[in-house]
Amino acid sequence: MIDMDAYFFGSFINGEERKDGRKEMEVFNPFNNEVIGKIFCATSEDIKDAVNTAQQVFLDTMKKMPAYERSKILRKTADLLEGKAEEFANLLSLEAGKPIRESRGEVTRATQVLRFASEGAKSIYGEQIPMDSAIGGENQIGISKRVPLGVVAAITPFNFPLNLALHKIAPAIAVGNTIVLKPAEKTPLSAVLINQLFEEAGLPKGALNIVMGPGQDLVEPLVTHPKVKKVTFTGSGAVGWKIDEMAKRKKVTLELGSNAPNIIFEDGDLDVAVNAIVMGGYTYAGQACVSAQRTYVHESVYDEFLEKLVAKVRVLKMGDPREESTEMGPMITEDAAKRAESWIKEAIDQGASVLTGGNRNGTLLEPTIISNITPEMKVFCAEVFAPIVVIIPFSDEEDVIASANDTELGLHAGVFTADINRAMRVADSIETGGVWINEVSVRRYDHIPYGGVKDSGVGKEGIKYAIEEMTDTKFLGIRLY
């Protein structure tokens, strides 16, 4: 197992750890509030050094490294991570409060991300352009190729601290960029350990640099540094759009919040839908941007659906995320749990009914189902980011689509129906970056295009698509004599 006494980390710049004379922050286990580690916060000079180091390593090494070498490093890192899967899973349960079975799933996905990126490094294609399509283009050859950008600034959230970091690191390495990573200060430990695996796999020192500390101190100097060419951020919309303003003329990918609608029609398989909503609403205590928050159910099956759903949610086992039997653990902080609890109470005061759950004990908020919803309630119209599912009956297809779209957010949606014509019609009408049919909105695989519309962000992740976002297209023209 991992040595718990070793979780005292500074920033890592050019392979060297920086601790001395820096402000300290403790890292807590969300379940019991025990201190499990400590970080030493980066200074503004550390940020400058990290970016300058990354820029030099890009010019001297990564830009020139052949694709097969980049692919080999990524593949070896995946093998090393697979060999330490249980250690990483235990760490995720400690720092993020994620049930151990979900933590194992995150490590499995992270390994897969590295392998997708390893293959992606060898599949970065350009194209030949028929120059004689244009008058005067005779006897010329046109070629486009994708080239790396340089330094990528990556800022990651607490909820998937390993996998979402690799969604940024792995494609950057695949194309020959270098990275400065700022992990969430609540869950920074797994980022350091994956950095150690990259070094063991042969990634040059300074190709991946990690700066530790709170976002309010580090994000602006990192994002605005003139040598940073690309910013990729996952987190809240409030922070994301500020980053977009700071970044100005840099390339930016923003993966922000959502308020995912899931629509269950009268001909949908209710058992499939119920199981999907349980998974989608309460996985990692609902702390996922595509969590199944708004669930619309056709009025003809509304009562039956509710009965089945409440029965399953009531028996979900809460508790210590390290125990094998735990199905739902804590929220990331007590403040986060208190906020969600206050939204539940506010909805009750406005006339909503809590069918199960709603109670809080520290960071543990019971899995909650709310009905009798009105559009102005926060649990309906805002991203709750908690184990709360609201159930809304509907009768008309056009009306439910209009309600689903009545938000400034649009990341994923789910539609449950046996009618393929209706499924495609509704999917085309919902204003989101992705729609799942007969599956819940929270579903994500690591090679699909993933990104939102409206205020849910810009750009796409998923290895192939992130590679495109992390490269430029360069044209080469040749005149033949």
C-alpha cells in the first residue's frame, strides 16, 4: 500500500520538488475530516519558472521527439498505472471521498485514456490538398499537417482528479506539447503520483510540471503567461468564463457545468431507466457535471417509475468510501453538503416534496428525490452538484423538449424510448453537446467527443478531439519545376 507519511508534496518543476519557505495547506479526507497530506503552495515565481521550463523542454526535446517515442512513454505509463491500480484507487477514496468501487473504475478509465493517447500519438494525420482545383495551382503540391502548440496550461477539478488530469496531460504529450498542471487543491495527491509514473516511463523532466495551491492565487499568472499557448480547464462556469477572458488570444478548452435533462417516455423500459437514473444521480454523490439532476417522466408511467426509483434509492448504502459495500460516500466538503441541504430546504419551503433522503450528517447528504417542482427552484434551474434528483411529470413531447432546453447550460442529456424515430427527433431537438438514447446523461467514454454548448463550455475532449484542440494546422506548398 501507499505510505501515508509520504503525502507531503510541493510543486514539481523540471523534475525538482519545491517546498522550502512556501505556504502550507492540509489535504483532508472528506469522510472523516482527517488530515491525509499536505501541499506546499507555489509562488508567482514558481509559475514563471514552470512555464519557462516547459517552453524550453518543448523547444529542445518534445517538439523533436518522434511519435513512436511519445507513444511508448504513454503506453509504459499506462502499464505502470495498471500495476499500481489498487494503490491509486485507495488514494482516490481517501482524497476525494469516492467509494472504492468507483475509484477502481476511475483508475481503469485513466489507464485506458493513456492507451488511447498512445495510439493517438501515431495517428496524427494531415492531408494532401489538390492545388490544381484553383486557377494557377497547376504543378503544385499542397500538404497540411498538424503541429504541436507548445506549453499547455491544464487546470483540473476535484471530482475526477486522476482521469480528468490525464484527459489533458495525455493528449498534450501525444502531440509533443509540454504541460503545466494545476490540480484542485482539495485533491492534488494523485497528480503527483501520476507524474512519478511519467518520469519512470521516460518522459523528459520539465515536460510535465505541477504547481500546487489555491486557484485564486495561481490561475491568473498561469493563464496569462505569454508563453502559454493553450489553456484547458474543467470546473465551474463562474471560474471558466473568467479564465476565458484572461486567456484572450490563446486557444481555450472549457469543460464547465450542466443541468442534465433525462426524459423517460411512456414506451421506455422503466427498469432500465430506473437503474440508469440511480447510477446517474448518485454516483460520486452526484458530483458530476452530467449528473442526472432533472428527470422528466411521462405522466402515464410517472407513479410506477417513482415507486421503483424510491425503492432503489432508499436502500443505497452510505458510509466510509473505503468499505467495499459502500455505494455512496461523502460530498467533497461540509460546506458543499450544507449548500445542497439548504437548496433542499428552500425547495420544501416553496412547495416541493421530498420523497426520500434530504438529511445531512457532516459531509454525508442522503440520496434525495424531490417532486412537485416549479421552474424557479434552484434544485431545478441551477446545477446542484449533489445527490439530488428532481422528478417532473410531462405529457407532451414539444413541451418537455422546451423545458429541457430552458437553461443556459447544455452538456449531456438522456432519452428513454422504444421509438427510434422519436429518439432521433428528440435528440436533434435537445440543445446539448451529447445525447444518450436509452442511457443516462452521466455516461462518458474516454474516446468520444465530450464538450458542451451554451454556457457549458467550448471545445471538445476525448483523445482524438483533444489532439485536434492541442495542435495547429500548418500548410506546406511546393511548386514543381
